[in-house]
Amino acid sequence: MALSALNQRRWRNFRRNKRAFWSLILFAIIFSFTLCAEFVANDKPILVKYRGEFYTPIFNFYPETTFGGDFKTEAIYRDPEVACLITSGGLEDCFDDPDGIIEDAGDGVVNGEEIAKGWAFWPLIPYSYDTPVDRVGAAPLPPNDQNWLGTDDTKRDVLARVIYGFRLSVLFTLIVTGCSTVIGIFAGAVQGYFGGKTDLIFQRIIEIWASTPQIYVIIILFAILPRSFWLLVVITVLFGWMALVGVVRAEFLRARNLEYVRAAKALGVSNLTIMFRHMLPNAMVATLTMLPFVITGTISLLAGLDFLGFGLPSSSPSLGELTLQAKQNLQAPWLAFTAFFAFAIMLSLLVFIFEGVRDAFDPRKTFE
């Protein structure tokens, strides 16, 4: 679908803003990388070949008996015995041959019986966000060739948790910002367009709702209800939609008496069409100006709640929880540096991108 002339001009303006354009490319690369986190950091192989058949442990459950083991529970692929079963083709006693009774005749032949040898293709980082690391020493452990960013205070790989935590934070922010923006724009448009009693009643409701302490409400609810990602999204949206109402309302109040709006009313155009097809594009610059603040505020809220222990479930990968660990383990500076750079890179790129979007929608802005 071809872009209109107006949108083409906006895209050209955005591309000419080098900082915003390259920030978008870099953020897209990082976010796409984290979207494939299961293929990058996981304690399960991506692909296993066993006796001529292929298995995908990342997507499917396979008991240890599938690979010639004794247990019907899920195979622990990092277990040396399970690894031996896969590579030897299911030779159950591959670790129980102290006297050399089992003879390996070479390529796939054991005791005269031909067995297809298998292999496992592992991710770049062989740990998930909740996988305990088998290293000697007291946690948190410093970085080395096994754990590039070290481990946290429960011996979990920090790099794996950052990858999963970055994805979770961005998805949470995009969902909350998208829902809050839609609700806030609609509420502000209704107030500004109709004015009068509608505007007065809405303003009083917003004043009462805005005075409710959001963090306290979340803490109280999570003390009663089980914590979950979607519950936190719903609660955050319930309090976050008011950030854009005032800006949109002001733009609609200014434009409601302009000539093109009066002409559309005289021609019998519906109110919704006038509001969202004719008036809203003129209010987008002011609306987009607020989006960087909404985004950074949402990320900070999630990090703050996780830091206090009232955010996502404790089993979830969280950058806020990593910040708390950095505070509690000052002898492990790699935790603090990792948390700082993760937040700094994420927030900077998002702010640069939305500043570019804002300037691209502004007809007074031009870039050489």
C-alpha cells in the first residue's frame, strides 16, 4: 500500500533526522535479537538429532525415556548422562563401563550393533533466565568465558536475564503505552470537541482519579491478588491514560471553532469523522511530544515496582530486580554496570526515536 504524499514527507523528514533514524535501526536490531531470546539463551538445545530423527526441545516436551533414559520427566539436556545418551544413540550404560566391557568399534558401532550417533545444537548462551550456573564459588560470581556478565546472587546468568528482561520491559512498555494512548486520545477528543457539561464532568472525574496514588494501589492489590504480567498491564493502563488527555483536549478546544470544522458540520459530516479524520491529525504534534515522557515513565514505573518487590512475579526476568541485586551486592560492580547500561541504552534509543517521530509530524520542522 503506497503512502500518501503527506506521509511520504513525514518519512523523509524522519530519515533526515540521523539520530532518530539510526536509533530506530539500532533499537530494531536489539529488540529483534531479544524477541528470539529462546534461540539465543536457553538451557535446552535448539535441535537434537537422535537415532536419525530430529527433535526440537525448545518447542516440545520430551521425557528422558525418549533418549533411552529411565525417567519420564522432562530430559535435563545439560546433564552429562543425558548428553551421553543423545550422542551415543541411547546407550543407557555409557557411564557404567568401568571394566571396558562395552566395545566401541568406531563410527556408530557398539558391541557389533550399529547405532546412529546423535548430536545437539545449542544456543549461543546455554542458560535461560532462571537456569542455575554450575560454577564453584560464592554468588554473585564475576564475569568469565562461561558467564560473560557474571552471575547474580542466586547463580543465574546475568546476560541471559538481561536479554529476557529487555524484551519483557519493552513489550510491557509498548502494550501499556499503546492502550493508554488510544484511551487518552479518545477521552481528550471527546472533552475538547463537545465542551460544555461533557468537558466539565470529565474534568472532575479525571481530577479525582488522578489524585489516587497509583503505586500504593498496585502494592495493595498485589498484596491481595497473585502478581501477573497482564494484571500489572491493566492496572498501569487504568492510571496511565490520563497523561495525554490534557494535551489532546487543549488542541480540540482550540480547533473546534475553526472554519473547516464548521464547514464539515454544515455538510452533515458525523462527529466521529470530524474528530478523528480532520481534527486529530492537527493535534498529533502536541500528542507525540508527550509520548517520550509516557514511555520513559512506564519503564521507570515497572523498574521501580520490581525494585520494591511489587512488580512482576519473582520468577520473571526483571531489570528492576537486577538493580535491587546491584544495591544489595556492592561487592559485585558488574551487576550495577549491567543494570545502568541496559536502562541507559533502552531509554535513550526510545526517546531519540519518538523525538524524531514528533519532529516528522511537525510541518514547521525541516532537516537538511
